[in-house]
Amino acid sequence: MADKTPTGPVELGAEMDYAEHEKTYSLFLNISKYLCIICAALLIAMACGFFAGFGLISSTLLFVIIVGLGSYLLR
């Protein structure tokens, strides 16, 4: 049987732009961080609104406070 293992270099084509890669990855991590804060705040506000009887306005205010505090702490 013929050996089909490549013998040339692994990377063919243009050089990698590592600075752009790092910038994109940093942006992805920041977006993920803030989306996690928003999801956690939404779950907490919904639980307080539904089970503790906070109501719509109090739950919305709690959501805004949690998102603001979380964003401040994780800058």
C-alpha cells in the first residue's frame, strides 16, 4: 500500500497574524464575561420576581443593579 502521509510543512498559505488573533480572542472573552453576568442577573431577578414576590419594577431594578455591580467588579 502507498503511504499517504504528508511530508511537507504543516502550514501552507499565508503567515498567521498573531496580534489580530490575540485581539479577537480578547474580545470574545470580554463578550462572554458580560453575557454570563447578564444571564446570572436575569436568573436572579426572575427568581426574586416569581418566588419572592418582588414584582416587575423591583425585579427590573434588581437586574440593573446586579449587572452594574458585576460589570464594575469584573472590569
